[in-house]
Amino acid sequence: MPELPEVQTVVSFLLPQVGKKILSFSSVKDLSFPIEGKTIDSIERVGKHILFTLDDRSALLIHLKVNGAVTLALKGEELPRFTVHTFSLEDGVRICLVDPRKFIDVQYFQQKEEAERYLAARLGKDALEITPQELHSLLKKDKRSIKEALMDQRVVAGIGNIYCAEALFDTRVAPFTEARKVDEGTLAQILDCNSKRMNQAIQDGLKVIDDPHFILKDGWMDISMHVYQKHNTPCPRCGAPIKRVLINQRGTYYCSCCQRPHKGPYVVAVTGRIHSGKSTVSKMLVDDGYILFDCDVVAHDFYQTESGKVAVKKLFGDAALSNNQVQIPYIREALKNNPKLIKTLQKSVHSFVRHQAKALLSSLGENDRVVIDVPLLLDGKMQGLCDYIILVDSNESARRQRLLNEGRDADGLLSINAHYPYKETKAIADALIHNDGSIEELRRSVEALFRFRNQSSAR
């Protein structure tokens, strides 16, 4: 959707048409307005709307909607494709409102004051004019996310998805933070960053409107964007992956590390089926300075604890222990074809692992980075501890061959892993890495997500 700088660019593009008489208006929507013979007195931006005032004080209000754009057709030229509305001027120039989806909206008002009242009831103060104090007063009781609140045109007129995402990135504010919890000082920073970006974009727009056939295109000012539509690429500030979530059904982009909503360490989970390559991915992050929490290792530690031994004895009887040591082969045999027993044991193990993970994370600071190597992310209920989740996948033949190369029971292990909740895990994962090739190919996939701070160690 065209945002404030783009709408302002359109207004600047149209200003040379001020003072010209409108000979006719036509529309594929069969609209008609009594504007023939009237002169364009002014063209201005109000929020993300374009307001034409005519010489009799009547007004036209244009909203570009999702894909709308404005261009000119010179005398003798054919209308551009997807032209929806056309203003034919006295010198042969035609103002063309173009929209392939025909959503672009034009309204007529007999008096400009009517248009102003219409807008005042629907728009807050302009994004380039509102003060931090005014915004703080509007948001102090707002329980919505800061992103929803800033994009509400009734609160602030002109802030859209792109500039909201970028301003929040610039100020390191998580987009799902409750608006009422953002203090006035932070709001001042958000507005300042937004204004700088918008004003720069407006200046950039002035450089591209000399062509009478100029037409806005998606992404024409994306060069300065750091997070918008950059999901699963490294953050330009910290190197961690940009994440995409839905907030109020709108795609929302933010850095999973430097915009995280908590003060603890940054946590990446790497999960996947047996021998998919998750441990290799985890090691690449460890080589770059991440602290490893290996759930398999910690799960094994469970059987060395007194509480673990008590749990095993309760489930399997005295024969499961010898010399006060848990007999893993005995447990494996007892678990065969006993799903209920498996779930009961796993519940105890997962609870222990989760408790140990929380203990580690609580001991670390916000500058630390942790990678959790977790085979059963959902079963262990570990997803709530993580800022970013990577699912590593590999086809069964590749995983079988890796197990055989290690001299392990490929058929047995793959059979056990057949119940892995792949679809459910994929649904919550932030990134999916396919690992059916070489280590180098796997490393390149990881480097597409992360910018390693120490490239030599990563390699």
C-alpha cells in the first residue's frame, strides 16, 4: 500500500496541474461528478489521502488503497493499462488513476469543508506533525500492540506497515509490545526515526518525478529498509535473523535478537528429525560464540539424578537399576510396544530438561546467545523459551545413510522417529533448512540466516 512519502511524492508529481481546467472525468466504475469546466485550485496530502480543491470550493478526495497509483497520459497517448479513473485537462494532459484491482477510491464533496470534516472524523494528527506528548496521551491506556496502535490512522495519520516496522527496528522496540507500556521518551525516538526516514523518502521522491509517465511501483524506496520484507536474512545491526509474524493479520518484520521483548539471553532453537543435521547447525552457531544447551545430553543426565532414579524405579521396578545405576537397555526393552509408558517417562524427562534450560537462561545476561539443540521441541514444550526456531530437514535416505555410516540401528531408530511431529513443528518454525547435500551447502543455508561475527571460526 502506498505510504505517506509515496502519497506526498504523487502530490508533488501532480502540482504542475494546479491551475488547469478539467474538461471531463471518466471512470470504468461509472462514476460521475459535476466537475467539468472547473479549475484545480490546489492539491495537497492529508494523511495517506490526496485532496483536490476546485475553484468553486468543491473537493475531490482520492485514496490509493492497496495498489493504486497516479500517472499522466499526454495528448494523443493511449491510457495506461489498468486505468480506472481519468481527469482530462484543457491542455490535453490526462491524470490517470491506475489500479489493477480497481480498489482506488475517489469521492466528491460540494464543499472542501465537508471533506475536511470527513477526514477529521477518521484521521489522527499527521505522522510528521504529532508530538511525543500527544501520542503518549493517546496510547497511555491502549492495550493493543505498539504496531497496531501506530498503524491506526485514527491515532496517527500516515504511518503504514513499512515505516512502522522500520521505526520500531531503529528504536529496538518489539512490535508486539503493549502500546501503553511504551514511555514518552521511546515514543519520541520512534517518531523521530519515522520522521527522518519519511522526510528522506520524500526528498528521494522529488528526484524521480520529472518523467511525465512516472508511476509509483512497489519497493521503489526499499533500498533504505532494514527489516521490511527481509525475513530470514541477517539483521544489518546484530547479524541475527529477521523474523516475520502476523500482528492483526498484517505481516510484521523485526529482528529476532535486538528487538526481543525480554532482557535475558537471545535463544535460538534448532530442531529436526534424527540425523537431519540439527547438531551440525548447532555447532556452527557454537563456533560463532553461542552457548550450547544440548537436550539429549541433559536428558541423559536425568538418569544420573536421584529424582530420575526414583522416577525410573517407580515406572519399571527394581530391575531397572543395578548398583544404583539406571539400566538403559532394560528400559528400552520395557518401552517396546508400550506407548503409555513411553509418554509417562518422556513427561518426566522433558520436565527435567525444561527446568535445566530455564536455570541456564536465568543465569545469563542479555548479551549472551544460546542455541538449544532440541530433537523434540513441541513434546518438551521448549518453544516458549526461544526467540527463533530453525527446523532442519533431510530426506529419509540421507538420514538412513548417516546412521549406517555410524554403525547404528538405522531401521530401529528411523522407526521410532517416524512419529516425529513434523507438520506441527514446521508450522511454528521461523526457518526451514534442507540438508540433503554437503556440509558446505548446509553452512551456506545457515549463513543466509545469520551473519557470523567470526567468519573464520564459522568455517
